[in-house]
Amino acid sequence: MAKLALHGAAPVRTKPWPQWPVYDEQDEEALTRVLRSGRWWRFAFGAGLELAEPTEGETSEVARFQQTFARMHGCAYGIATANGTGSLEMGVRAMDWDVGDEVLVPAYTYVASATCALQNNLVPVFVDVHPDTYNIDPARVEEAVTDRTRAIMLVHFGGQLADMDALGEIADRRGLAILEDAAHAHGCSWKGRPAGSFGAWSSFSFQAAKNLTAGEGGILCTNDPGLAEACESLLWSGRRIGRPWYEFHRLGWNYRLTEFQAAILNVQMTRLADQVAHRERMGRYLTERLAPIRGVRPLVRDERMTRHGYHIYMFRYDEEELGLPRARFVEALAAEGIPAFGGYAFPLYRNPMFLDKRFINGAFPLGSAYHEDLDYAAFAQKCPVSERACASEAVWLEQRMFLGSEQDMDDIAEAVARVVENRDALR
Ligand SMILES: *Cc1c(COP(=O)(O)O)cnc(C)c1O
């Protein structure tokens, strides 16, 4: 008798998983309201920028969203953008560093965490992640600092905050800025302090897969009024508040969010806290259920973190112990009704863009002769944890699954246990 769905047994699960995004008539009404208002864009340059509190009678959806989202993340200012890639680029440009300055970036992250430096003629230097959390490893950060390092770009990967105590201490001692790529960390916190409030600025994404979404979108949050003003200017193609409309002071972009997107985000915000709390309960529960299973180890949750976002739930698969390739394991899980995948196939520095150093004008940042001999392939020796996570270890589960019930989590654990027990049949 077949023991695995892959071999014809009844799968552990046939029920569909919760859908993402979640929406109802409120989202529909908000969209219609904007449509009928005829004001489809954020019509007031500089509006809301000086305001930490939502204003009475504020009718711009974008201005209202900026205020509520920023405040929820411990910041006085929020500048909404077309996407998280844009808010990262904008934030880096506003720092005004010198060509060829270095930004430390985890090797295990999405490409935008690094390209925002390159887009501003800065050099991303990759740093390995910690084996228990897949977040940038403070000990490796320390080793990577040079006299050209300006910042640590940290990513709260999967919704688990980076070690803010250790990184804050290093940044203070070495005179580095902290920049937070918080694309996975909406509504998360460390010792009660919100993700997004630790850095010079933080950047969030509202792309379709993220824990708060309008299909696309992003925001930069900060407590620094000078940075907020610089970003507002960059977002409006370099205009300056109080100056003529067609007078441009900085090299910027139009990376603005529309009123339609902000209207959806304002409705989605009313569900965010409950969704985050729910994922948190389910994530913790699944970790308990997976703990006794041989050959799989959930990432370690740092208990200083008071809110985990579980944007990605990750566990570590031990290919050596189980003697079965991860790809085969994931395939068998899928047949049992559990969609899982191995995440990034290789660390960021292995992408052709980095290996060939094909950047602006096909070369390295303008005038950065200093970095001519920088070989991105060489980061493989410095980043064994990221290498292993990509090659064989990481298994990702999507956030929407954690909007389900404890029975849904039981299905995941049962399927993992079943595949592990019957692995010999898969070899
Ligand atoms: C999604 C994401 C971003 C921003 O992506 P956009 O799709 O441009 O909104 C940045 N960093 C990380 C780690 C991400 O996952």
C-alpha cells in the first residue's frame, strides 16, 4: 500500500488554503468613493508631512494612510511610494553619501535590499546571516566594517526582527547608520518597540504577497524631519515645498502611490493587527508541532521579539540526516496538499548582475575605482550559512497559510512527518 500521496495514497489534505488578499465590500466602497471623487492621485505636495496626527477632515487617502501607518510603526513621518523598491532607493539617496561608500547587506534577502545602494552609486557588501534566524549576523557585520562603511541595511527576514540590541550597539560604536528594510515586518515589534522605528528610516512594501497589500505600494517611515522633507522632495521629482511647481532642486523620481491604492490600504489597515496576531499564534503552534519531527528544525524565535510577522514561516531541512534532496521532499509535501518551497536558489551575490558587475552603464558605481577588484563570487566563502540555506536547508511556507486554523497547522505537521517517515520510498 502506498504511504505517500506522490505514490497514490490519499493526501493529508485536499482542502484549499486561505486566500490572500482578504477583502470585502469595504474595500469595494473605498475604491468607488475615490473613483467618484475624481481625485485619483495624492493631490497635495507636502500635505501631511508635518503632521504626526491624522487631521480633521483629511480627505487625501494617501495623506491619511501615511499618518496612520507611520504612527503605528513608531514614526512621525511616512512618505508613501509606488513600491518598496522605490522607497529603498529614495531613502538611500536622501542620505547623501559619497560615491563608492559601502552599505552592509545580508546575503539572504530580496534583490532590492542591495540594488537601492547601487542605484545611488554606493557599493553593497554582503554579510552572512545567523544560522538560527536567517537574519544578518551581528558578529559577521563587525568583521565586514571598513572605513568606507556608512550603514547596515538590515532586513527583518520573514517577519522576525534582526537582533536590534546587538546591531544598535555596533552601529553606535562604529558610527554607522541603521537602515531598515521592513518589507516583511508590518506590525512587528522588538521588546515592544515597533519594527520600522530603529533606523534612520525604514522601508515597507505593499506588493501583492506582503502582509499588508494594495497589489503594489511602499512607504518610507522616519522620525527625522530633515530626511522626511528630502524624501518628499525626491518623490516629487525634486520639487521643494514652498517653491514654484516647475522648479527642481534634487535628482528625484515620481514614485508616488495613487489614491486608489491608499484607499485599499486604509481599509486593509483595519484588519492588520488581528491578522498579525493570528499568524503569530499559528506560527508558534506550528513550531511546537514540528519540533519532535526528525530532520526538520524551525528557525529559532528570539524571545526579545514581541511580535513576529511570519511573512514567511521557515524551517531548516537537514538533507544529510534524511538522505533525501530538499526538492524531492518539497515535491512530496505538495502532493500531500502542502504548498512549500525552498526559497532563494542562491544567495544574492551569485546573481549574474553581481558576478558580472553589470550595474549602471554596464559598470561599477561611477568613479569607484577603489572597488574595481571587488569579486562578488568571493562572498561564497564568507557566507556559508546563506549558501546552505539556499542550496538545501530552507523551506518556506507562505503567510496566507497562517491565516488558517490549528487544524490547518496540524495538516502541515502531519504531512511533514509522513514524508519524513516514508523518505526511503522517495530515494
Ligand atoms: C518585497 C520586498 C521589497 C520591496 O519590493 P517591492 O516589490 O518593490 O515592493 C524589499 N525588500 C524585501 C526583502 C522584499 O521582500
